[in-house]
Amino acid sequence: MRVGMHRECHASLRHDAATQLQLGRRVALIGHFLKTPRRLLPLVHEGLVDEVMRQLMSGKEAVVYVVRCGDDVRCAKVYKEANRRSFRQAALYQEGRKVKNSRQARAMAKGTRYGRQAQEEAWQNVEVDTLYRLATAGVRVPRAYGFFQGVVLMELVTDAEGNAAPRLNDVELTEAQALHYHGILMQEVVRMLCAGVIHGDLSEYNVLVGSDGPVIIDLPQAVDVAGNNNAASMLQRDVENITTYFSRFAPTLASTQYGKEIWALLQGGLLHPDMKLTGHFRSEVRSADVGAVMLEITAAQDDEDARQRFRAQLG
Ligand SMILES: Nc1ncnc2c1ncn2[C@@H]1O[C@H](COP(=O)(O)OP(=O)(O)O)[C@@H](O)[C@H]1O
Ligand SMILES: [Mg+2]
């Protein structure tokens, strides 16, 4: 009898332990979902993200999280909803952007609900499209892993220790390092331009210092060179922001004129991705057939769009 009770007792203990374990797992699961930021839940449900590890940064227009996707640590950029964003003169940036169809274009112009939604989607798509386009053009940007319900999944840029990389603004540089990084970034600006893109918000806050050098981020406001009348001034501003920042460490940069040089080369049809810049601007650089250059850029862009569509079809 005593033995029997003993056994029963053991069995119920085992039963209790199993229930506890199950309960524990359920609580952990619920906790996991409760802790998961609402905007990332669809990605967790879809299996695109396995775990949200932590919030990395809450910026002007987005919140960035460190996430685990299988064995990889990546980051997820969640755009703030339109009304929480500072829409920084959206019209200025959107000029010349392609819209999928004329119904969308009309709705966007009228500002209907469908139109606003289409505009919001178009805005969010720009960053991931631009990331793919720039990577193809050989610009060092985070590798993109897709866009889902207002969230871009991308490579987490890291420093030599594997931690999230600091922004340019967060690091101290020697004069030699500043000159070196500045040279790299001017080259990147040229590469972007050859791919038909101007960043539009380039500064020490939107460049990370990764283990392999500077990495350009934050591209939802990227500007199409072709068809945007503000392209010249935006390029000038991007180049000036970067140059002014580096001239703190390398004062000789303050008197350079990379922006004007680059624009004149583009207008003269002389710009190519790997060209050596001087930082000097001679007004006699031929500012010839701008129309032809624009046509070429548009054609290159159309080719690239077709490639992207083809790739998307391949899945
Ligand atoms: N791919 C990335 N790898 C590492 N950190 C990133 C990455 N993307 C963004 N961050 C961090 O998140 C911050 C905000 O991202 P950003 O794209 O600049 O958006 P915002 O428009 O809010 O400024 C950045 O300053 C950077 O610190
Ligand atoms: Mg930013």
C-alpha cells in the first residue's frame, strides 16, 4: 500500500512537472509575442524573423531593431507611420519618381485615401529598391533581404568586434583617416550618380563605420537624377555635408569643390563610376548635351528596373 501510494505520488509529481513545463513554455511563448513590437509581429508570423533581440535605435523616421533570422543576426527598419514622420518637403524629393500606373498617379495627386496609401507604399519601397539598385552598382550599402508590411530587413552593419557599427558622427578620426574616408565617400557619391541616384540626406548621421569602412544608410528620400529639377542642389548639399564634417579633422578639405566638379562632369557626359576626382572645379568643363546624358541615365535605369522585376519574378 505504502509502495503504491509512493508510486502514485511519483506519477502525479511527474505529471505536475510536465504540466509546469508546458505552462512555462506557453508563458514564454506569450511573453515572446507580447515583447515583440506590434509592427514586427507579421514578420514573426511569416517566419521571416525568428526573434526580436533588441531595439537598436529610434531615429527621425524609423525604429531599427536587431533581429535573428535563422542563424543570422540582421536588422529590421520599421518606418514610423506617416503622421509621426517629419515629411521633409516630400514633394521636392518625389519629383520625377515613377508611379506604377496612372490611377495611382491621379489618386496621389488628389490625396484620396487610396492615394495617400499608395504614396506611403511608394515612399517605403524607395529605400529597399534603392538598396538593391546601389548594391548592383557596387556602392557599399547594407545588403537588403526584402520588404514586408512597412519593414525593411537588412544586413546589420557591424564594427570589428561584431557590435552594431557606430555612425561617422560617433567616431574620432585622424587627419589621414578623414581624408581616406572622404575619398571613399566621394567615390560612392559618383557611383550612386552613375546609377541615377542622389542620396538626398547624406551626412555624418547616415554613414556607418563598419569593419570594412564607411557604409551608406537611410535612403527612403533618395532622388532620381533624371527628371528631378532639384538634383543639382541636392547633390551639392550631400557633398557639402560630408566634406564639412571631415574638414573638422582635415582642414584642407574645406576649400575643395567636389560637388561642383562632380555635377559638371555629369553634365559633360564624362562621369564614370571609377573616375579619379580632384576636388577642383574649372568652369570650362564642357556642360554640353545635358539632354543626352539624361536620356542615357533613364535608359540605364529602365534596364535596371527590368532586371529587378525579372529577379522578383524568380523569387
Ligand atoms: N543596417 C544597419 N546596421 C546597423 N545599424 C543601423 C542600420 N540601419 C540603421 N542603423 C542604425 O539606426 C539608426 C537609424 O536608421 P536610419 O536608417 O538612419 O533611419 P532614420 O531615418 O530614422 O534616421 C542609424 O543611425 C543607425 O545607428
Ligand atoms: Mg538616419
